[in-house]
Amino acid sequence: MAESENTPGATGWNAMAIHPHDSVAVALRDIEGEARVRVGDAIQVVRLAAPIPMGHKLALSRHETGGDVRKYGQRIGVATAVIEPGHHVHVHNMASCRGRSGA
Amino acid sequence: MGGISPDKPSRQQLEFLGYLRPVGRAGVRNTLLVLGINGLITPTARRIAQALPGCKLAATPYGRGQLGPDKDMHFAQLVGLGSHPNSGATLIVGVDRPSADAVAEAIAARSGKAVAIATLDDVHEDALALTALAVRRGGELARLLSTQRRVPVPVAELFVGIECGHSDATSGLVSNPLAGALADRLVDCGGTAVIGETLEWLGAEHVLAERAIDGVVGAAIVEAVAKRERAVAALGVDLLYNNPGHENVRGGLSSIEEKSLGAIAKAGERPIRSVLAFAAPPPCTGLHVMDGPGFSPESLTGFAAAGAQIMLFTTGPGNSFCSHVAPTIKISGHPATTERLAAQIDFDASPLFLAQASLAAMADSLFDYLLDVAGGTATWGEIFDEGDECFARFGGSF
């Protein structure tokens, strides 16, 4: 991915929360070490437990098992394990609440 | 009219060069459609289409053993595609004469266009004789439509179907909001737009319902989703890896709710006027949603049968499939995709992802490109012939 003065990475953020009340942020590039997350007009720095691939989600706050995972200001599923800030949030630790016969 | 930027007050006066039709919207293309209306003669219809250079083939694999709503939905797709504004004339290839006549009469009533019929009934079940008869009749139609010329047409005549396929996180962040901003601009100009794939409203239906023009439409949105969710539950299966699919999960999408909330961004922000039945033409201009399957080839055929002349198709990692009758504009906001698939992605939305351009500026340039395509600029999918029509069955795909 080309970098320039105007890329989010170069200007200081490499992940973003789509809605200010989201519990997860989206990585705008492959990130390791720390995420600099744009939340509204502020930047929140989050230490990563493991690298986050571009497009994937990192937790901004602690999620208890069964707690809501929020993106777009809406619930996109629930945590199936405790998720600490900076951890990768994906199908291994969250699940849909909809369209599931076994739920 | 919040979607119109103050520096471009004249967008509503914009025109594109299109083909006037006897009834309904103008066409953005002027092709002969070869319409196979029964799976028994699909190979014959294919041979006929090969003998008529420049024509488009839409051939159903079905046509018998369908009853009630399944039969009605199949008929609606045949008539809708046969009436499509981008086809200057339609050649119906069928098996029995009564079915072909019924389709032809419905197409003529809806579109007023030239229709010819060739069936096995006319040639004593001889597929080779059917080929000769249909090629001759198709050739006459092709000659007739070659006399038509493009003329300026108001942008309000455009009806755009908005689809997403092979989505990733960039879809919900960038390309779907961009498609939505385009829909807003088109609706503000008096045009029409539709999104479909009911299952991809699941988890976001409350957001869509709030945008409905009234409570009846809002309740219809919620019920359309509930009906499909009940059907999934009745099968005793989980949606994960079906929807979202493997490529969605690879791209970072973890649940149908997450995918849906990103998907509905392509509907923009204008009020939703109606919930269309699959393949049904919209009753008025403005924004609509279509209750249909979540497989994009079927969804696009539903939009085409409803009369959409152009499709916008957003993707994350790429997706080559296009509507056959409607030019399909491929949009990706993923910088690696637009670089890798330079001969697939028609509109590069990655400057938006890279924060190098504003949504309003990108939507304005997409709008300009839409008018170019309407006026004849070829999409990659047209150049490489990546289009097809995929007939959907009632109660079929989710």
C-alpha cells in the first residue's frame, strides 16, 4: 500500500472506530505492536497482543464472555470468551446472535 | 436535498445519451436479447445466440414443473428480462407455442418493443430447424434495432441496482458508503435505485426499517428478514461460512450482523419507498429494497428483471461476475485489489480508504462515470463478457 503524507498511517492512525461507541476498531493496514485508533477526532493507542491483519478487528475495551461486540454503533455479535483490549476479535472469540439454529 | 453539493446545482439537469423506448425508461445499450424460456432448448438458444453476433443470451434452465409462486417468479424474470430497456428487441426461443405467446404478450404489453418468437412447436421438434428459423427472425430484429440512435435523456430516467459481492472490511468502510452516496445523488435527481439480498439486512433491519417511508414498509422490511431467518433456523444450520462466506471471514468479517451493517451502507440515506418482490419493477422513483436471494448472480437478475439499466457492484478482494443485460460498474476501496485487478475494477475507490479524497468528491466523480457508462463507455465486464443471467427459484437460495 502506497504511503504518503495523506495516508491514515502516515498521519497518525492505522485503525479506526467507525462509531464513537464501538467496542472494536478496524485495522486499516496490517498492524503489529500498537494500534493508533482514530475514535472520532481523538487517537487512542492500544497495545496489540498479536498482529492484526488489515480489515480485521481489535478490541478497544475488555469484553466479558457473552458481552456485546459493537461496530457501526450496533451489536454485531457477542464475545464467546473474555476478550482483552488489543486482542484480535474474530470468529474464534465472537459469534453472531442471528440466523443460528443451535443458539 | 442534502446529497447535492452547493457547487453543483445543475446535476438534476444532467442528461445522458440513451435509446428511447416506446414505454418506460430509456436504454443505455441497444442489443438484441435472445431469451430462452425453457431449459429444454437452452443448448439450442445458445447456438442461436452464437449465430447472431452482438446479441445477449438469457436462458433459463427451468420452465416446467413449477407451480404457484415459483411459476409466477419465473415468469416475472422472463418478462422482466425480455422487457429490459437495454434490449432494443427480444427474440423468444421456446418449446411450446402457448407459453412463448404468453411471455411475448406480457413483454409487448410492458415494453411495447419488437418481439419475435421461434419454438419447437413451429418446426416439429427439430432443434436444427429451430436454429435456422430463430437466426432468421433474430437477424430481422437486429437490423431493425440498428436503425436506432442515441439521444439526450434526463438523468432521472436512470434506475441503478446496487450489489455487493465478495465483501471485506473495506466494503463497509469505503465502497458501500460510496455507492450509497451515489444512490442519494441519483434519487435527488429524480432517479431510482434498489438494493437487495434480504439475508444481508439481517442484524441491520431495524436500521433500514427506520428509513422506510411509513410503518407499513418498515414492517415489511422486518418481516422479509424474519421469514428468511426462520427458514435458516428450520434447516438446523449455522450461517457462518455460508453468509458470511469464507472470503468474507478471511477479510475480517465475523458475523452476518457485521456484514449486513456494512452492506446496507450502499442504500445511502434517502427514504425507502417500497419492498419490491423479487424481479418486480418499482412502483415509483426513489430508493427501494428488493426481497431476494443473497447470491449476487440471482440478485442481479432480479434487479435487471425489475428494469435496472446499470448495476453498481462493490467488492473487497474482487469479483468478476456481472449482469448480462446491464453494464456493471465494479468498485473496490481496497488498494491492493484495485492495483491487482486493474482490468476488473472499473472505479477505484481506494483514495477514499487512504483518506486522500472525500466521500463527496469521490461520489461526484462516480456519478460522472455513471453517466459516461450510461452513454456508452464500456465496463471491463462488457469488454471481457463476464455477464450472465441467473434465474432464481422461489424458496431457493438464501
